[in-house]
Amino acid sequence: MKLREGTIEQTLIYYERADQQGAKTSHVALYKQPGVGLKAVLTQSLGVLAVVDKRREIYFIDNVKFHLDRVEGLGTFVKIEAIDEEGSIGETRLHEQCEYYMALFEITEEDLVSVSYSDMVLKQRET
């Protein structure tokens, strides 16, 4: 779970996705505009595991969302996210869309990261 505090969105986000190499399916629950007090409650009750400082640009082509991220201390990343909000596109087509843009941008399977930015920040802290 993460609390996103930024200029693009203010959202409490819960992800269900495997830490695996390659493209992955994510199931996401969003609570938009959670309010200032929620951060204090979450911090007091759960603590803060990691803080990810990033600058993000977002672009859309139809239902495909592109994140261009510059993450402090980690580098630059691209995230391609095919979204099926109504459940009408199907998982096969969503994967095809991601694979198409990966090929277009010359992103290989070896370029994909298996863990989250917060996991990368925590690992960096250990070294």
C-alpha cells in the first residue's frame, strides 16, 4: 500500500501484483483525494517503510498509460500500463498492447524490473 502525494494525483493505493521479472498483472484499489489527516493516521498506526521521491510525466494513447519517471537515487524508468476499467478489453489484448509498445520503444524483457521503487530504495539503503 502506498500514499501518493503529488501534483498529478493524491491517492491511497493498494496493489496486488507478483514480484516477478517481466510484464505483470496488477489488481489495484484506489482511494482518491484521501485528505491530509489520512497520512498522519497511517504514519502513526503503520509507520513509514520507505519514501520514493520521483518526478513523473504521464501520457495516454487510448487506454494505454505511459509513465516517465525520474526517481531520486535510482534513475529513469518507463512504465507501460494497459488499463481495462470496464472489463471489456480482456487480458490477452492488454498484454498485446504492452508488448507492442515495448517493441516500439525497444524495451526488452531484460530491461524490466521485478520489484517496486520502494523495494529498490530499501535495498539501496542496505548497501
